[in-house]
Amino acid sequence: MPKYLLIMRGTDESNAAMMANVDEMMATTREFIEEMVKAGVLLAAEGLDDPGQGVVVDFSGEAPVVTDGPYGETKELFGGFFLLDVASKQEAVEWAKRVPAAPGSKIEVRRVPGSDEVPQVDA
């Protein structure tokens, strides 16, 4: 079965809304994860640390440039993901529509190509 990544994206506003109700959001998210486990579709799920703790390595110039977060120019931040093993993109979308998310958040659904789809390099 194909794998799909549900990428959680948020803004400063949606992240603040989530943090205002963090206990409720965490409980609802745990229930959602349990539903995916029972359905046999969840392969992995992780949230990410505060963006202020990260860095960006930018390859725009001759040498990579490292910039500490937070990133003022970023409108949406990648906050975590769910990796699902489902039969179709539509099934992944149906799960994405059920993600407990704060208003203003977005879930990006992307298929993960199988190893047989990635060009192989001869060693």
C-alpha cells in the first residue's frame, strides 16, 4: 500500500491558539492517534520542537549559510507529521480531515514514493 505523509503546518496565530488549549489538544491528538493505530494505518507520528530552537542551512550562495530560528520571513512552519500506510490518496485525505488542528492550521498530504520508484545509482 502507498504511504502518505500528513504534514502539519501552522502560523504564529494557530500555534498560539493550540498552546492556549494545549492539554485539550494533546488529549484529542492522543485519541486520534489511537484511532489510526486501531485502523492499522499509522506508521509514525512526531511533533517538532519550538522553531526558535532550530536553524536553517541555506544553500543559495557559494557556501552554506546557517541562520538561527525563529524565521521572521516564514509564514507557515512545519510542526510535525503523521506517516500513514493507506490504500489511496483519498483515504489519506479523509484521515487528514480528522486531524485535531487549531483554526488557521493546514495539513499537507504528500505521497511517499516506494524504493522501487526512486532512481537507483550504480555503486
